[in-house]
Amino acid sequence: MKRFTSLFSMAVLGIALATTSCSNDDDSNNGGNVPSMRSMSFAYAFNNGQVVPGAAYFGTHMDNLMATMKVDEMANGMAKITVTLENTVDGAMYMVHAHDAADPATTPNGTPYNEAPNGDVFSQMATGNGSTVMVEQNTTMSYSAIIEDYAGFFVVHDPLQSISTTDISTYLVVGTFARMQQTVNLSRSTFNYAFNSGQLEPTFAYSGSHPMSLSAMVTVQELADGTSRVGAGLMNSMANEMYMVHSHDMADPATTPNGTPYNETPNGDVLNVMLNGNGGTVYRSQISPKSYTELTSSYDGFFVVHDPLQPISTVDPTTYVILGVFAR
């Protein structure tokens, strides 16, 4: 449970720093007779391993989801917490929780937090709408207690897989609750691909019955441990059709069995996923051991989406609905 212990240590540090650096706004109105209600906001980035390197999110959710927490002081001194999620999946149910920090030696699975959410602080469900959603809750703790004293974690669980309270790689967002997060500059790039009409090589232009409205993207996200999250998205996919999406290393045609300018076997360390079309946009990602810099600067490969309407072929590029240089 080394990574959980690391998470606990960082949380304690974050809470200590926040306690010493966050000031209380005691400004008053009307000459000091009516205290103003205090408010603070906290931004949380997608889980790219900033909190626990090696436990970055892994799943099918797009990695552009972001969260904001706002803590408002109410007239009775208690706190109202509002959480806003951006870039949600339409119809997906997001579990958004506060988990009390705990000694890993005392918890059933060695987690540095209690697995049961603290419903007195925050435990809500947010239904995604394809855009921005907001949920709020009045707590039973004072504003000062939330901002200065409460030791806990803020977690947004992935709605696209079974909920887990022990596997941090299923958390879309994880961070110290109501504390400023340390800024970690991790690079991310998106590469767009049009339908294969022979842009790469005229003789490779697609031949088949798939609609030419299909397009694709590749995303490469740098992770905190030096690896990368590589994703593939298809726009205007055909419903209920299974797309094979691969990276193929470039190669000298004189050295390959069928004279192809690439290795016919996909490079599973870069990208090798299947996407089930839904009539719109589908997306899937995987963790690559290669660094962001290597994938976007020095890796020589092709991005291929095979036609789901005909038998798969690794030697006939005219069966590729998408074909381009990988991450370029």
C-alpha cells in the first residue's frame, strides 16, 4: 500500500500548507456591524497522477473532465459546498464524495481515508448532461472548520465503471478536500484525422461502403510518473459496429513480409483498442509506458482505424477508414 501511504503524506502536507496560507476574509459591511459572508473556490484537474504517481485514471471516460468546489459561509456560520463538473457524459451518474483522511494502518484495505463517504460534509450524485452540471449541499460543519480543520479527500468516481473505494485509478478527480491544489504542469495534445481519402498516399485511399463523414482524434496526455495516457476518439461512428484502432510502427518495406511501410502487428505499448460505434462520438484510452515527449516528437508510426464493415486486413490500406502519421 505504498502509494496509499504517499497519498496520505501528501494530504497531510497539503492540509498544513493550506492552513497556513489560506486567509480568512473578515471584511465587514456598514462600518463593521454586519460581517460579510466568506467564500473560497478550489479547482481540481483530471486525475493524471498528480496526487499518486502511478495511479492516474484508467478507463473509457474522456480526460477533459474538470471539477470546481466552492465553499460559502452561511448566515448561521455553517458552510454550503457547491461542486461543478465540466465536460460530463450525458446521462452518466457521477458519485461525488468527501472521504475522511485516516491512518492506513487502521483501515480495512490500507487506504489513507475512510472508504465510506462523509455524508455530513459532501455526498452527492450528479447526472451528466454532456456539458456542465452542479450539485450542492449544506454541511453540518462551520465554514472555518471546512476551510481550516477538515482533513479529507475530494473524489469524483468514474460513472462508466463499477464504483471502487480502493482503486485510485478509477477516480476521475482526487485531491485534498477544500484546499488549494499544487499546480502540476503536464502536457496534453490532440491530433485530428480526416477520413482516408488518400491524403497520406493516393493509392491508399479507402475503398468500401463506410460513410465518409467519419473522423478521428488522438489525444496524448503526459502523466505524473513519466508515462502517457493515449486516447482515440471517433466522430460520426456507425452504431453497433466494432472499430479496431491501432498504432503501427513505421518500417522499411524491404524488410517486412508483405512490403508494407509499417510492421503489420500493432504496437500495443502505444495504442491498441477497440471502439464500439454508437452513431456519434466514442472514445477509449490506454496507458502507454512511453513518455509524452517520445510519442509526440520521436515515435515513428501510423494511426490506423480499420473498416468494421469488411474483414480486417493489415496489408491493404484501402480498407483503412482513417490513416495518418501517429501524433503528428
